[in-house]
Amino acid sequence: QVQLVESGGGLVQPGGSLRLSCAASGSIFAPYYMGWYRQAPGKQRELVARFTSGGSTNYADFVKGRITISRDSAKNTVYLQMNRLKPEDTAVYYCNAWVIGANANYWGQGTQVTVSS
């Protein structure tokens, strides 16, 4: 069973930065996608950034160079570095792993990010 545990959320002022972490445990067999989604109140969950099964990255248009996804394979951890945060970035951020071969989709419990002065 795959478990994803996020950390690093919190309250930050506009223009500030946060780094989210997602630690994966269990067996995740390639090929798979892994990345971050977010859900703001009253809105649908949306992709922020992810690694594809081929190792490339996908970013949402609203990222616009402010957000970078990275990973440490030795630690089975994926990171989301968010800079120049805006109030509209306020949301619960979820880590996701989609194991293509098993057609299995895993989610973390989410971490709250609030951007406010």
C-alpha cells in the first residue's frame, strides 16, 4: 500500500515562500506520475506541477515561473518550492501518485497553504 505524507504548509504573507514536501512509502512501480494538486474553497482540484512517467515536468499555467517541483529519489520525496506567493494560491495542497500499470491513484491527506497579510 502506498502512503503519501505532505508537510510544509502554513501561513505566509504575500510575496513570501514555502516549500512543501511529500514523503512516499510503500511500493510505487514505474511507470508513474507524481506531483502536486491544489483545491481552493468552492473550486475543483487542479494540477499544480508533476513529474511524468518519463521524468519530464508539467506545470499549470498559473505557476508562471514561481513554483518548482523537484525530487530526491533516494528519499522517495517530492518537493514543491513556491515563491512570490499570492493570496489566490491559498488552498489545500495534495500530493498525488498515479501508478499507470496498476491504474491506481494515491493521494496524501493534504496540507493547508494560506497566503494572507
